[in-house]
Amino acid sequence: MKTKILIVEDDPHILLGLEEVLKSDGFDVAVCNRGDHAIDAVGKHRPSLILLDVMLPGKSGYDICRTLRANKVATPILMLTAKGLEIDKVVGLDLGADDYVTKPFGVRELLARIHALLRRAAKLPEADAPAGAPFPIGSATIDPKKFQLKRGKTVEELTAKELKLLQLFHAHPGEVLSRDRLLNEVWGYNYYGTTRTLDQVIVQLRKKLGDNGDESKHILTVHGVGYKLAP
């Protein structure tokens, strides 16, 4: 049985091109050209991966991603973002997308990212499941079962990637964790992409931990290596 991928894209030329590329690579493909039909399409087709454009008629890719994750749909989401718009990538990852490619993108890169996400999902089918008791980082308390970070009266929702990073940092306080190790353990050993994805998620985590200035008090940068949790 072929692996099914759902493409949510309104540009007919891009949609046709993606459909042809994926079918030629052996995938079963379903398509949706409106954002307000995407949630129903996910329920109907039950894809193994979703290619999700940001700008869509009816409902944005952000809203679709937010709704799917709120409904505990863990299907890998690869977002298609506009060239040069860094905020597209940050917001998409913050809402629970697993990765992104920037338009225009190369076929080889796209397929490599798709295969990497599918391998990780097959190898770690319950990797995104909440586990463990609440734990502190600084003045914040992280509740894995609720995917929440509480800091005083502020409650921040966490994505699966953010939660995994916090759990990893908490398990290794003061230890320098390389970018490669963080990507391998959180995104998977077959992740194909740059460390920019990790860096953008770290920026969002710092904000949720209350670090709004240039200097982080919790997750520290070790230049040229990676990050560490302040002891």
C-alpha cells in the first residue's frame, strides 16, 4: 500500500508540479486547494504527511496547523513558506509544524525532507506522546502531559518539538548539547535540513521562558557548538 501525502496548495501550477513529483516517487497523492477544506481533507484521506502552504483561500496554513495540533493530530506537517519571510518559518514551527521548505524549492531537497519526516514518524510512532511529571526550568514549570509551560500567571502552549527540547535540556543541566545532537534527538537521525530550524525554535522557547532581552538567562548559546541549560 502506497504512502499517502496530502498537498494543501492553491496555486494550480505548483499543485500540479508537486503532484507529479510525488507520484513519480511512488507516493499516493491527495490534493486540496482551499484552506477551509483542509481539515476535512485530512480526516477523509488520513495522510501520512501533509504538505501545507501558508497562504491559502478560506483559512491560512497557520490556522490549519494550529487546529490539527489542538485536535492532537500528530501527522507530520511540512510547510511551504514564501522566500525571505522568516516570520513564516518561525510561526509555522511555533504552531507545531515539523519542518519547512522555502519557495522556490528544489525537487531533491523537498523529497529528502519528506522521506526524512516519514522515516522518523515510522521509527518513532509515539515520539510526540506526552510523558513524564512536571519539571522546573528557572521560574517556569513544564507540564509534559498538557504541553504547557507555566510562569507565574502566564501559561504558554508548547509544541512537541519545544517540549522535547526542554526535556532534553532538563535531563542534562549545564551540559553543552551540540546542534547536531539536538537535531538528531528531537528531529530524528534522518533529519535533512539546516540548524536554522533549531535556532528558530530556541528563540521561541526563550520567549516562553521569559527571556525577552538579548541575553538568555536559561538556554545559553555556546558559540560554534550548540546550547546548554544554565545550571
